[in-house]
Amino acid sequence: MVGTRTCGALAVALALVTGPGCAEVISRSTVEIEPRTDATPLVLGPPGGEVTARGLRAEWTQDGDRLALRLAESRTCASVRHIPVVRIERVHRKTAGGAMWFEYGLGAAALATGLAGLIKPESFSQGSTVIDGQVVEDKTAGYRIGGIFAGLGVLLLTAAVVDTVRTRDEVIYTDAYRREQGGTVECRDPLVPLRAHTVELLVGEWSTVEPTDEDGTVRFLLPTPDELPAHAREVIDATTAWDAAKAELDAAARAAEEARLAAEAEAARPNSKKRRGSKAKPLPPEEPVEAPTPDPVAALGPRPEPVVIKGVLRIDKARALALDFLVPYDGDPAQGHAGEGTVEPVPGVEPPPRARGSTKRDAGAPEPRAGSAPSEPAKAPEPAKAPEPAKAPEPSS
């Protein structure tokens, strides 16, 4: 009976301890900004200022299946004042549902019960009567129960003290600067090369990424004919067929010219022998009869015109530029084709450069050339968003 009561008391005590032992702490903070008088404001510009928006100027030149671009970043600046302030954060904490006071109450009750059991163990023990009528009391159960409750009370009170420390309020003082933007001013470097920046060229579902060098120059290897749109492949096939037919006509014209020259030489050889053995007046030379030379353009029609392929040069999430190039690559128009474009300055943060590499290609698709990588279908660049309110700069040391 005593063992059963002891185990029951132990189970109840353990449940009481493990219940509130990990009390949830709720925090609420308020922030106040007050000016500082021990520091001077920091002023940026004029001359110069803080860069508030970034645009782009691009010039490109095509050389067959290669495209070289020179990228320069256009900047917009504004005068900015950083006012020294003190950031005061007041943090208020408390336990959820008053768990800390529950720990104090249960801990005090358990400790009091345990001390009572240790001081007067016979209150928690049972007496037994021996044969001669003498009553014998076993105080072991009382000491055991008293020790258990005393230990649990100490644990609960310790948890309550820990939660008391965790729920202390706190005031944090931080030196900072409040940013105040002024009017637009001229930048010190309004146009600088876009250095060490990874850009992406997209043509339909094909894409490739390359980094710019110190001069803002980047070079791309354009997609193969199999990776171009269907209408471009049709023009390339028609141009290839036209070039092959023209080559056959040119070869036939050269063969006819060679045959004519050989016939004239053969005809001139007997006349020269007759003139050596006769003193008669030599015959006048025969007028050569020129065979009409076939005109490839008249026979085949004009050579197919090159087709313009549109692409997108993606700089980052906020900036993208449309460009073009010509196919077929071996045509004269594709040698030295040039263009230029601009992106108006927009505010935004440039993302980290994308890792170079290729995505998975569908089965049966042609392998890309060196420097190219297929990717997801090209998406239109996101429109420029309105500038967000500036955040206070990090506190100065």
C-alpha cells in the first residue's frame, strides 16, 4: 500500500514538473529614435552624391556567330544627409498564461509538503501491531515521500527563477544614422563600365551566361542553326540551297569558258602552219564568238535576305535590354552588324551572379556548343518598381 501511494505521488509530481518546466516567453518591443548631439551629420554631395538609380548603355557588334557587347552603367545620384540618432529599443517579456507564477505556487507547495514529510515522517507512515500488542511505526515511507516532494519543489522553484531571469525587461541603446535624401545631383562617375558582372543572353528557349571584363566587354557564342527559331532555319536552308545552285552555275560557266578557250587555241594552230609554208597573204584572224555567260541571279533569283533574330540581354531582376543579330552567320550582312540600346536608370539591388552551367536538355535535342547552355523559356523582364523607403545605415563604430 505504501509503495503504491509513493509511486502515485511520484507520477503526479513528475507531471507537475514537466508541464510548466518549459514556459513560453512572449516578447514585445517598442523602438524610439532620438537625435544625438555628440556627433555631426554626414553629408554626401554635392559635388557627387549617393547613387540612387542605375541604368545601362549597350553597344554590340556581330562577327558571324559571335556577338561582342560593351556595357556601361549610367548612374543617377542624389545628395544625402545622415543625421546621427540614438535607437532605443524597449523589450518587454512575460511568460504565456502566467506559467511562471504557476511554477512558484506548485514549487512552494511541493517543498512545504516535502519538508513536512522529512520533519514528521510518521504522518506519512503506517503503524503495525505485533503479537504482544505493541504498535511499531515504519518511518521509511514518510522520509521517502518527503524527499520526493522536497526535490520536486526545488526543481519547480529553480525553473521559476530561470523564467524570472528570462522574462526580465531590457532597454537597448544603439548609435545609428537617419537618412534624409535631397535633390538630384550629378554623379562623380555618371557612366562607368559594368565590370565583373554576370549577364544572360536569351534567344527563345536558348540561353547562355557570361561575365563582363574590366572594360565592361562580354562576348557570346550565338546559338547554332538547330537552336534557332523555325523561320530562321527555313531562311538558312533556303540560303544554303541558293549558294549550292549558284556554285553549280559558276562551275558550269567556268567549264564552258575553258572549252571555248581550248577550241580557239585548237583552231589557231592549223592556220599558223599554213602561213609558214605559203607566201600568200595571211588570212585575217577570225573574230572570236563569245558564248553568253549565264547570270546566276537571273537564273536563280536574288539571294534570300538575312533574317533578324531578336534576343534579350538580362542584366539583373530589374534591368533587361532587347538586342538583335542576323542569320545566316556566313553572309556579308552578318559581318559587322552593329546596334545599341539603353535602359533608363531604375532603383534596385543587383542579384548575385548566376553560376555558369547548363540545364537539362530534352531527349533528342542537339548538344550546345562551347559557351552556350539551354535554359527555361525566356521571360519578359519585370517592370521597374517604385523606390522603397531608405533604411537607416548600419551604426558606425
